[in-house]
Amino acid sequence: MHSDTHLDDLGVFVEGYLPDDEVLVASRARSAELGCAPVGAACGATLSFLAATLQARAVVEVGTGVGVSGLYLLRGMAEDGVLTSIDIEPEFHRAARKTFLEAGLPPGRTRLIMGRALDVLPRLTTGGYDLVFVDAARAEYPNYFDEGVQLLRPGGVIAFHNLLSGVRNGRDPETLAMRDVARAVRDDERLVPAVLPVGGGLLVASMA
């Protein structure tokens, strides 16, 4: 019992370590209105950390949502960095533009592409990106992995949100896909992987 309480307290501390500013609070409210679940504060902070560590200038995001994760990425990226974010929902793009505008980001820092990620990713520059972040249709994660890893420069990082939703004992397509992508990342000899227990679980791997 004591152990469970300690873990609960730890989770609260981790999520609350970097509280949301006004822009993120407003963006999360838009997210709730649109029924689009954004990354939590701990996952967002991790994305900012990764982008800053990589000194990222070129980042791809699969799943724009209302711009919460994109904002975290941009805040860690180099000042001249450009975020390419892909989503099929036009209302999400509109909400994301509002988020980026409220954050004071110049329009040139973002490239929002409307369409299916599996159609867009093959058209991006192979080996041209520092970081690829995936938070979209989980049943398609294995395909996002196949396309996304090709975009990484040496030392670049690919990250998948909500990995831990795939560890339950289910046989539904999403669960099976999450297990498949976890195996694919682990077994790819080009990659150095880890699972970070933030948010719904963040599977990360660096291109060796």
C-alpha cells in the first residue's frame, strides 16, 4: 500500500514539475472541445528536452492535434528550426495555428501538412530530420516506423507516444500494432532504444 502511494505521489510530481503556461492551458481547453487528447506535461517536457539536446532544426510530427506537442517541440528546437506537422483533420490544423500564434511563433517556424501521414512521409527528405515524433493512429504505428526511421539523420531520434497502451493482454489491432512497433524498434540494429515511463509511455530510439 505504501509503495502504491509512493508511486502515485511520484506520478503527480513528475506531471506537475513544469506547470502549463497560459498558452498551453488555452490549447488544452481547445483540445477538450475537439475531443483530441494532447500529450501531458511530463511527455511534453521530454519532447522539449529531446529537441534541445539534439539542437533540432528539422522535426517531423505525425499527429498535429491542436498543437500542444508541437509547441513543446518548438520550444526545445533551435531558433531557426522548422516543425513539419502532419494531420488529416482540418479543424486540428486551425486550432494548432491558433496555438502557435498565441505562443508568438513566426509562421515560418511551422509547416502544417494536411493529409494521411503514410502518403506524406515518403515525400519528405530521407535522412534530413533530427527528430520524428509519432502520436496518431496507433494501428498504423508499424508503418509510421518504417517510413519515419528513414527520415532520421545519424544521431536522430524517433519517438512514439502511448506505447504502454499496447502492453495489456488484448488482441485488438491497436494493441497488436503497439507490440509490433516495440519489437521492430528493439530489434533494429541501427537503433539504440529505450522506453520512458512518461505519459502513456514514450518509446524512443536514436539512430546509431
